[in-house]
Amino acid sequence: MRTSISGRVFDLFIVAFSGLFGLICFVPFLYVVAASFTAPEELLRKGFVLFPHSFSLDGYRYIFSTPTITRSLVVTIALAAIGTLINLLFTVLMAYPLARSDLFGRRPLMLMIVFTLIFSGGMIPNYLVVKSLHLLDSYWSLVLPGLINAFNLIVLKNFFQQLPDGLEESARIDGCTDFGVLFRIVLPLSGSALATFGLFYAVGHWNTFFNAILYLNDADKWPIQVWLRQIIILSQAGIGDASSFDDSFVVPPPAIIKMAVIVISTVPILLIYPFLQKHFAKGVLLGSVKG
């Protein structure tokens, strides 16, 4: 199909604007990665490096010389994996009944869910609830308060509503119970939606910061984002153990240690996205078309 000159100009503008926006987003991340692998002398001399000439892993060696970052990384990975599974399980168990038109009290329940999208109890009431449940200093304090995200629940409910009714009726004729229909018919057809909302929940758990500061007093339980804050904002870059190296080792400057910690805390969750990208747009759009 032939397009007009104005259409081609508009397409060119969109491509140029998108490319510029992508470049603006990519350059800071490239700088962080490049600086973390740059030799200290080169970084101190140039100040800004995108393509280092002198390659060095001293920042990463120093960070992993103590178990602090490794332990917090393991905590974050476990929290993201287990927390996401629990979030998906409870979101599905609530979204599927709400997707059925014959559910008693469906409208009041939906009004209560929508109400939580607009209003919340606030930080202090949430803290008092967590404290009264004896969840302080427990990893459950990072999972249970956000067990079901209202937005994800509504979109997933809409996704379930779009599945053909004939599939469910056929399964019931074959003797499936409600749980049988859910786990043997509905969930296998909802891979894109589950992958999308699983990514949402996983990124949320990976970036857990404020709740961890609020509810966790034991530093050994802190996730990686809290340690990242300690290092960057409070300038506590001395987290390594220089005595574990030989005498020729020089402790890297704080700038390199900060960049290395940023890379360590960012790259693992970025590696998940390419595997879920093909499900991402489909999972969100299919569930948001029908209200």
C-alpha cells in the first residue's frame, strides 16, 4: 500500500523520536555497566566512560569478597521466586470465581476491589497491621501485605471471561469439578496472562525497598535493593574485605563499587524479560479489552 508524503514524514518522525527516546534510556545504563568494568585509573582520569580501554573486575572481586551481597542476592532471588508463585496462586484463585457470572455477591466484591485501587490505609495503618500480626522482621511482611494486586486481579478476571464458555461446559460434562476446570482447562490456556502478571509480581519483589526498610530490622535479611541504597546514598562502599587479597590489591574507588552493585542488582531481573516478551503484549491486551 502506497502512503502519502505526509504519512512518510510522520512515520520518519515517529521512528526518530522512538530511537532518540531509546538512546536516552540506554546511555545511562551503558555508562553504569561500562564504569563497573573500567580500571580505576581510567575512570578517575576520564570521569565518564562508555567504552573502557582498560578492563577490570576489581569492583566485583571486592564486592564478593564478603558474603553480604551474595546473601542479599540469594534473599532477593528467593523472595522474587516464592513471592511471585504465592501472588499468582492467590490472584488466580480470586480472579476465576469473579469471572463467573453466577457467583453470589460478585458485584459487592468487585466494588470493594475497585475501592482499594483508589484508596489505601496508608503507611502507619499498614505498619500497625503487620506488627499486630507479628510479621515484623519476617519475610512474610514483604509478601502478605501485597498478596493480591487489584489491578492485576481485574485484568486477569477479564482475561478469564473471554475464554469460550463451551470449553468449561465440555469439561463439566466429562466430570471436571471447579478446581479441575481451573487447573486442567483454564490455566493451560492462560499462559500469556500468567507470564505477564508473573513478571509484574517478580519485578515488584525484586525492587522491594521501602517495605524492607520498614519491616526488616535484621541487616542479614535485607534484600539487594536495601544494600544498594546503603552503598549509594549513605556512601557505605566499604562492604568488601581487602584482607582477603594479596598486598598488591588496591581497593577500588567508591564510584566503581557503586556501579558494580547497580549492575548486580539489575541484570538478573533483566535476563528474565526476553523469555517472557512474546507473552507480554498479548497477556495485557487480551485482558484489558473487555471490561
